Amino acid sequence: MRLSELNDAQREAVLQTEGPVLVLAGAGSGKTRVITYRIAHLLAQGVAPSEILAVTFTNKAAEEMRERVDALVGGGAAKEATLSTFHSLGVRILRLEAQAQGLGAFTIYDAADALGCIRELLRHVRVTDRRFDVKAIAYRISLWKNQLVPPETPPEPRDEYDELAGLLYPRYQEQLRAFRAFDFDDLVAEPVRIFERDPAALARWQDRYHYLLIDEYQDTNRAQLLCAKHLAGERRNLCAVGDDDQSIYAWRGAEPSNILEFSRHFPGARVIKLEENYRSTSPILASANAVIAKNNAPLGAKAGRHDKVLFTRRPAPADAERVVCVRAADAEEEAAYVCGEIEALRLRHRYALSDFAILYRSNLQSRTFEEAMRERGLRYRMVGGTQFYERKEVKDVIAYLKVITNPKDEISLRRVVNYPARGIGPKAIEEAERLARVAGEPLLVGLEQLAAGSDEVAPARTRSAARGFLELLLPFRAAFATKSGYAHAARGLVEAIGLQKDLYDGAASPEQARRRWENIEDLLGALSVHEQKTHGSGRGLSAWLSRVALDLGADEDEEGPGDAITLATLHGAKGLEWPVVFLVGLEENLLPHARVLYPKGPDVDGILDVGEERRLCYVGITRARERLYLLHAMLRTRRGRAEPRTPSRFLLELPAELLEQRSPRGPRDPATEAAVIADCEAQLRALLES
């Protein structure tokens, strides 16, 4: 291990081993190197490995940390140190304290177990439990546990979900104890309670660990903060590493105030800033600094931020000395531009597909990009989401379209024949199969014979249901066989099936139903766009269905399964990086999101603030190494209607000299461009004032 490999700030963070230290590690500033070198330095100074505790947020990160420390020091010393997640640490504490605390053997409930328990309790307090989202109730209980709110005194309710969660919280805890179980939140909260009620137990653990290190400190909640304070004890040898500018998980209980007020929690703390970025070029960092600096303004984060200014010594490519800003006419033009630019950059600079990422605020934005990439044969992969055409509700509609255009498609027929439920059960399908085999015809013909049969073939109710299904399909066969008008007919089919009602009746919550219905609306919109693009080409619905099926069925291409464009949400992109990043949908109501600007509803709405949305934008910008594209559209189609869009405040806050303005339709007239930008700024001011 050579400390000369570190810059001055990194070296200071490694060598400052005594007392509380906050390492503010800006994006791409070598945070992991500091953590591993610090552990290796402690070992080199004679600290026993068993006295070192390093905590991070995923098992993968903990294992990578162990491997890197082992590579630095060798000899297997890293195996004796405790490198784990908060939850793994909690399990260790509870197991070792079980006898002293009278816990005995216990089970750990995962999220599904916890939901099942809450769902069962809900049945005993509300008859109409279907209209309540069990996940929303569990979410509130989880937040309260992370804040160490006692079950007996839940917060004052703001809505019926708060009221119901407050009613169930103590019963849920009683049920867990009766089952000798802990849920994931208990794995941190319960050790804190043990430390607070049993000084002897606390002393045992303080004596065990003399040096603490916590990674991603900006993502800690109250229970994790108190756990760290208790373990640090009077030695206070705690090193917290994180970046308040990348705190993007308030919606799941993280408290940015933990890192912002570190010096209050640990008086006399040394604060070390890592501001040299080794990832990105100057234009990208200048954009990131400009966006995040606004979090000190009245419209910014509620708790402010630590002042940091990232810098780099990396030169920008000669043709990427500014960040590219693209204003598209609509979502389809936005996606087409991105795909065209990827193809151009691959030709000019030999980039692989895996060098590109398309980042967005919401998974709902992925559909147009998936469509555009399929049309151009560009391979892609999704991070943290399901590909659009693999979502259940989308596959259901596609299956209906396939059955009508190809009566021999038995796989699709089996998928939809009893969806929504219409009384055509497994026995009816078996009889239809038998009739089809006897006639030497496909399953659909067997279903027709069943519908026309007698009581000996099937009960009257089943035959009636089969006739209803066949009569539902019949009017659409002619429409789908034409080269135009099939998109409108597909919308009529969805209405005739009653999918919207079924989605809302069967969903766990109205929000879940709304998301699924929007996916169907997007599918119908994509079909309409295809019809318009191929008008007069002779390519109809069957051609579109074939292309979708081929794309979904392909599992590799000549470039190998690893070479693919990444599509990811901004939350899913954290911790990753790419040479070229397209940050799309930079519009008010997308980024920042409408749920933050106009809070409503019984779920996480109202928890977030515009400052966190700004941090999301900052995270997206700092994922880029060489080239960054910022895109927004003037119109987007929502629920079948084109709606005008306002550019994001984050986009308009960037200095003009940082940006190279482009249009998918060619060079822009400077005077016209200035007028458009002025109009966009006026729209945003009016929006903010209202």
C-alpha cells in the first residue's frame, strides 16, 4: 500500500484515524479508494482486524470492500474485520445477545412475510380491505420503525392511511413477537433499544469495535444514526463517508440531516472534502456544480447542503467542450435523436453500445426509447425495471392482437381466453383441445365447436362464455387485416374487453392501476405512431407484432449479450457511470416530478422536496464521463392527448455558455432560439409564481 497514490485530501482522510471524521466525497472523487486505504492503514498501524467495523448498504458493496482491502494488505486480515450491511450487523448483535436479552431463537421476516402479516391483521379491523394498499400501510410502519417511533404512540394521523397504520402498528409488533420474528426494520431498531436499556450489552459492543466506518452516510436513517452513535461511544472513532448532494432516498426513510448536521451529532468532528473528480470532464462538472448550487436557494433543499465544488484535470474531447442541449418536438423525436446520435458516435469514435446510457426520472418514459431502438436494431438492457413489452398488462393486449390476426396462435389464446375472468376454466379448455384434435384443427376451432355444442360437451354457462369470447373477437378481424385504421380498432378492442375496469378492480391500489393503465395507453400510442409512419408502405399490424416478437425472442446478437445500451431510472443509475449519458425528459412534472410539485395521495407523496429532485438531476449529470446530452420535449402524449411541456427549472438554471443548443431538425436560427428560450423562461417563472 502506497499512500503516495492518494491526493492530499484523500491522504488526510486515510490518516485521520482518531476521533469523528466526516469525509464529504463528491461524485467520482475516489470514495471507495479512501475507504479501503483507511482500513488497510489501520491494519498496518497494528489495529486488530476484529476491532474494525465498516458498514455499507448492500452485501455486494461489503464484499467488494473486503476484496479490495485484502488486495492491499494480503494475509487474510480483511476476513477478520467486520465488513457488513447495517442489517447483517443487526442480525449479528441480536444472535449474540439473544440469551442475555431473553430473545431465544427467532425468524427474520422478509418483505413478503411482513405484508402477509399486515394483510391478515387488516382483515380483522376493516371489512373493505381491498380498497387499501397494504404496501402503503407497511411503508408507514417501516418509516416509523426507522425513526424509532414506539408502537404505542404513532404520529398524529394526516389521512386515513396514517390512521389505519397507527391502529395496526402495535398489533403488528405483537404478532411478530408472538411468532418470535423480526422484520428488516427491527434488525436495526431492536439493537438500538437493547443498547439503550442494557448498559452492559452496550459496553460489550463498544469494547468489541474500536474503529467504525460508515459508507453512503447520506442514506442513513435515525435508527442507523443512533446505532452508530452508541457503538462509537466515548472513543468516537467514527469515520462517515458520503455526499449530501447525492442523498436521493428520503422517500424510503433516509435523513439528509444526518450528514448535514454531523458536527452537531459528533462535536469537534473533522470535515474533509474530496472535490477532485476522476470521472468526468470539466463541462460536465460545471453543469453539475451549477445545478446543485441552487440547493442553497429558497427553492432548494429544506436542509441546505455542504458547500463543495467539483473539479477535474481530465480534458474534454475536442468535439465535446460543451454539454449538448436538445429540444425535441415530442417524445418520439427525442427518442429518434438519441438513437441517431448513438449511431453517429459509434461510427466516429468507435464506442461500444455499453458505453451509452439513457437516464430518466420514471420507468414510464422508457417505452418510446425501447420502440426507437427496436426499429433501429440497437440492443439495450434495463436497469431496475421491466422492459415495456414484458409488462403483464402490455403482453395481455398483445396476446389479444395476436389471436385475432393469427387464429392458430394457441399460446396467446390460452393467455387471454379467460382474461378477464369470463368462466372458461381449465376443464373447458381441455374439452376444446379434445374437439380440436378430433377435427385436426387449431384450438380456436375446438373452442368454436364447444360454444356450439350441447350440454354433453359443456355446461350451458361455459358454452355461453365461449360464445361471448368468440363474438368479442369477430368484429375486429377485418379491421386488423387492413393496412390502416388498426390502431383505432385496437383501442376499441381494449374498451370492449373491459381492461381498464379489470385493472382498477384487481389492483392493490388506485396508483398501481393508474400506472398499468398508462402502460396500455402507451402501447396504443406506439401502435398509432407505427401506423402513421408506415402509412402506404403495405406494413400493417401483423408486421408490427412480428417485429415485437422477434425483438423479445432474441437473447443475443453478434456483439454479444454484454454489449447493450443501458436504460435506467436516475435512482437505478446511482453508483454507475458511462462515457456517454443522455439525460432525457428534463421538464417540469417529470424532473422535478409532479408528485413533488403537487403532493397528493396516500403513499410517499409529500415526503420528497424539490431539493431531492435537484440532487437526482445532479446524480444523473455526474454519471457521464466524456459526453453529456440534456434533452426535453415541447409536447408529450399523455392518456392519448398531446400536452405542452415546460423545460425543467434545472435546465434553465445552467449558464448558456456551458450549452451547445441543438435541434433534431437541423441548425437553429440564433434570434429564433433566443426567443424560444426567453419564452420557456417566462413559462417557468409563471409556473413557479402560481
